[in-house]
Amino acid sequence: METNETKRIPWYLWPFWAIWQLIAMIVGMTGRLVAVILGFVLMIVGVILSVTVVGLIIGVPLILVGVLLVIRGLF
């Protein structure tokens, strides 16, 4: 028996929910091991880009997405 329940996400939490859904989709398509490896690669690339001040704009979000991928892949 399925219930068609729609969960309402508050507008201020929507960006976090959308990022988490994107990461869940990536993990679902690639598998856990590939997601963890991809997360580590994104973290390394983010750290390398963060060495320069201009690279911080792209590096920090890459690090965060990498961490979320690793967390989602492991748990």
C-alpha cells in the first residue's frame, strides 16, 4: 500500500534540500564506491583551487559537495 504524501519544504531550506537530492541522484546512478571516490576527487580539486583567492569562489563549493558525496556514499 503506497501513500502519495507530498512533503512541504520551507523556502529557506529548499537550496539545501535540492543539493541533497542532487547528491542522492548521483549516488543512485553511480553507486556508493564511485560516489565516495568522486567526492574525494572533488575535495582535492577544491583544495587545489582554493590556494588562490579567485579560486575560493569555486573551490569552497567543490569541497562542500565532495564532503556531502562522501557522507552520502558512506552512510
